[in-house]
Amino acid sequence: MSENVVHLHKPTDPPADDTAPTVLTVVPDAPPTPPVPLWVRSGRAVKTAVTHETTRATVRAVARHGSYTFNGGRIVARRTWDGKTGARYERMIRAAEAAGNLEAAEEWEERLTRFRAARHHRRMDLLHSPVDAAKGVAVGAGMSVGLLVALGVVMAINTGEMRDVVTPLTATIDFIALLIRIVQIVWGPALTIGPFLALLALWAVGRKQQAAPAWALPANVRSSEGEPITPSIVVKALRDLGVPALRNAIKEMGDAGASMLGPIRIAGCGVEVDVTLPSGVATNEVQGKRRKLAENLTRHEHEVFITIPEAARTVRLWIADSGALDEPIGPSPLATDETMTANYKTGKAPWGQDLRGDAAAISLYQRHLLVTGLSNQGKTAAVRALALWLALDRTVQFWIADLKGIGDWAMFEGIAEVLIEGPSDDHCIQATEMVEDAVEEMNRRIEAQRRDPSIVFPPLIVLVDEAQKAFMCPAKGEDKRPYGGSKATSRYFMAVREIHNQGRAVDVLMWQGTQDPTDQNLPKLVREGAHTRASLVVGTESQAEMALGAKAVNAGAAPHLLRQGLDKGTLVVASDGITIPAGQPSITVRTHFIDDEPAAEIAARAKALRDGVTTLRAVDQGEERDTLADVAAVLGDAPRLRTNEVLKRLHALDSKAYGDQWTNDRLKSLLEKHGEEPKKSHGVMVVHRDHVLRALANRDENGSASAAE
């Protein structure tokens, strides 16, 4: 009997053919995994349970509420001790002495003396109070019994029953017995519940003061709202500021370092507090550590503002509620109140809100304006909001050059007498000539006022947006003088300087909006000639000084610390036309944003207040003028205009064709040539629109053409 042989070892040579015997290879099983020790499994389970979020939340809740109760007891004990002893006064005396304020120390010592005298008087009264109390009880009991007996006598007379004499007395005794029984019933549970009620009261005090470690507080309090600003928080933030003299002075004050602080006042979306610094600490040492101070107060840098009030050795801190400055403010009253009007002389333009949440309004009366900042931060919108408000005063005239040229000022068509829109060098040249024309108008007004001091002129706002393009324009005129530049040969620079020097006296005002200021695109003499200077976010502190002046920046104005892109429309303003807290050189304003559509609606209301304004735009200076047609054009929809006004509009239309040689007599001759002439209205020579149109019609019928005279 043959059997197949099964080899348990792998052959060293491969089989020669298919008849080779089958070979089975036995592979031993892998050794079993050793069991995890019990202590390891227990440790993992404990770790999972301890680090679980539910466990963490439970631990935080237990620690928080336990701290509320414990610290609430400490707060109540401290208040009680302060109320019964002179500890509060002694702390304040030590703090005043450490701060070197001897007057305050003497005042607190006097208060302590009065407190001790009053306490001694109360204690002496206690010696007589038992006898007085006993007498009072005896007299009160006797009177009460007598009153009850008298009441019983009345009842007995009424009923005829003698026993009714003691009925009120008996009822009173029964009522007292009832009260005693109620007290006996309630007394036991009250003794049991009373301690729990006391603990609940202490817990409520601690919870109100958030008297718990920061890590144990609720998430919304820890992260979104920030720590509430209390005297101890402010003092600790100042102590940890890294100023050795300040830290040592606070340590010497003991636990009363808050004596440096004035009252913490609610101020809009934050709080405000004045800090009187100890001797040896300069205000700029605190100003220079704004970021560290903000972080010590659990705030971002942009949520803390440090200014210098009038009081010596004092800094004023404004601390925003966490996240409050990222919330938008409401719409402009210009967009919501359709009945609003303006008054150039006495009114104030609604511009936005200050950090306290109060309305920020600014007077524009006889004040040159400069607004600067980085690109796309809301400069044009801020200037345009002021112009839209002022347009609601029908007496105000506008000459506008928009050197961006994308339609931001298009709604002033029909309001502005001159409107230039475009970014090219030709537009910069036209803007320069517009400002030079304003200089001529200013000189004309000054001469007229010299002859007649009582004369009053309508306000003229000469507005150049993106003025840096005019300063940087490389073009030169026929006389080889450059249009741009910052030297005495620059036509734009010199024209602006002349308006700054004398314009406000005759209500010719220069408004400029410019971006990213430098000495080249915003010369020193021009920026310092503006009465109202405002800055959005800028890149550096030196640019902030260019925008607002070194004095304002040294006193705390910090547009360079605003956040680009996040603080759009937030301006730091230095001007006597806006209400600024006493002792501060500037104020931070969050301006209302008026979009193009509501801006057009406001402009439409402004147009409705006016008789009709023909907006003149720049034309080719070399073209031949049709004078009679030009007169009709500048009259626009007005039924009549004074001859002086017609001449001024002709000059604005083409300063070369209608220069100084054009006078009232020449205008009269032109109209007489076509069968018309100016007439007097209320003693003033005027040109009637109907007469000019009739002259044009007669000329066209006769086939004649009138060229420039």
C-alpha cells in the first residue's frame, strides 16, 4: 500500500516536474497580545473622565459658585469693617501720603477725626439708652392698656353689657398669644433655613462683583465681554505696566492704590477715568505703553485711548466695552430727516458720534478744512457729508474739483457752479485755474469790502478732492511755472496759500481732501493753514503729525493706531469748530456713511431750495466763444441775475475769454447791440433771461452770428 509522503520541511531544491509531492508549510501562530494592566486602563479612564469637557465645565461651575460665596463673604465683611471702623480713612491717608498729596491726606485725616467723634457720641448714648428704653416701654404699655379699656367702655355703653369693657384687652392678649404660637412653629425651620439664606445672599454679592478666578468665569464673560473695569483692575494694569517708579509708588500705597483714580464714569460704549500719576512718573511714559496697558485691561489696543487733560501729572483713560467699537453707528440725520436745513453761520453739521456715543457736530463757519488718510478709508464720504449738509443752505456756493473722477461728486451737478471731474493732468490744470479764479474772487471781495465795510458776501466753498494730484502735477504753463509742486513757483500751492491767508475774511474757504500725506503731496504751509484738520488711519506717527500737528499727536491723538480697513470712517479731529473735552487737543469721531443713493436724494432737496444753478464745466480754452449764447447759458433757469453775478459766471466759464476786460459797460453794450439792455430791479442792474433769449431768437432769424468781442 502506497502513501503520499508529506514533508514538514521546505525542500532546498524546487520540484522537477508536476509529479512532485505536495508540501505543507506550518506557520506558528503569533504570540497572544499581553493584557493591558489594570492600573493602565484605570489611568486612561481617569484621564478621559478628568479631561472631558463636561468635567471641566462642572469643575469651573463648582469653583465659580464656591468663589462667589466665599468672596462674597469677604466683600460683606470688608464693607462691614469699613463701616464700623476708620479703616477706609486710614487707607486713604496712607495712599495720599505715598502719592505726595499732603492736602488730600489732611482732608482724609479730618474726616477720620469727625468719624471717631461721631462714633464716640453714639457709644456714650448707649449708657443712657436702657433707662430711656424702659421708660418708653412702660409709658407705651400704660397708654395702650388705657386706650383698650377706653375702647371697651365705649363698646359696653353701646351694647349695655359690662363684660364688653375688657373685650378689646382680651382680644389683644389672644392676638399676642397667636403671634407667639406662630413664632414657635416657624422658629425651628427658620434656624434650619437661615444659614442657607445667608449663604445665598453672600453668593449673590459675589456673583454681582464677578468675584471668582478668571478661568472659572462663564465663557461669554471671559472672552466677549472682557473684565469689568473696576478701580482694582485699573490699578493692577498700571502697576504691571513696566514703569518702575509707578510700580514702586503703587506698592507704597498699600491696598489703596485706587486713590490715584478719579471716578470711573460711563462714557458712551465704554468708561472714562482720570489717573493722577505719582511724583516721578511722566505722562508720556504711560502714553508710550498703550498696547501693554490695553492688554492688561483685557482689551485690544484700539479699544483704549490715552489723552492728557488740563490737570498736571494726569492721564485720561477711555476704555471701550469689548467689541463695542466694531458695531456700526446709526444713519446720518441728513438721510433720515427730510426737513433738515443748514445755516452756514450758526449751524453745525451732523458728522457722526464721538466715542462716548454723543452726537458729533461741527461748525464750518469761516474755517478752512483738510481731511487726510490712507486710500479707501472713507475720506471722500467724510468730506461729502459736510458738503451735503452745507448745500442745504441756499446762500452757499460751491466750486468743486474731483480729481478722482469716478462720480463721487456727480450729485452736485446743479448745486456747484463749477464741477471738474477727472484724474488727468488737464483736470489738475483746470483745478489749479479754478483755485486761482477763487483768489481773484477773494481779491475782488476784499476790494469791495474796503470800499463798503458793511457789504456781506455769499460763502464760497472751493473744494478739491484728491488734492495730492494737484500738488504732484508735472505740467507747466506758458510762463514755464509748474502747476504742481511745493515751492513758491507752484501755481496751485501759491493759490491755496493765498486763500488760507485772507479767504476767511470774505468767506472764501478752501476745503481739501488728500491721501497718504507726505511733504511733497501736502506741503507744511498748506496743511498748517487749515483751521479744521481731520485724519483717518495713516501709516506712521510722522504722517499723523503732518495731518494733525505735532501738538495734537504729543497730547494723545493717534490716527496711526487706527486699524486700516476696520476703522473706515473713523476720524481724529483737531478743530475749534467741534466740541472737544476740556484739556484735549483732539476728538475721535465715527462718521456717518452716506451712500451714493441717499446722497443724491439729499442733493435733490438742496437743489429744490435754490432758484436754479447752471453747473459750469471746463471747456477748450482755444475755441471761439459765442458770447450771447454764453450769457444765456450762465443764466440757466434763473429768471434774472445781477450783472456782477453774470460776469462772475462768465469768468468761471472761460477765464481767458472773459477776463478783467469784461465789465458792466461791456456787457451792457453787448445786449444793446442785439436790441436789449440790462434793467434795474430794486435799484440793482440785472440781466433778464427772457431778454437774452429774445435777442438770441432775433439774431438767429436775421442770420447773424456773434463772435467773442
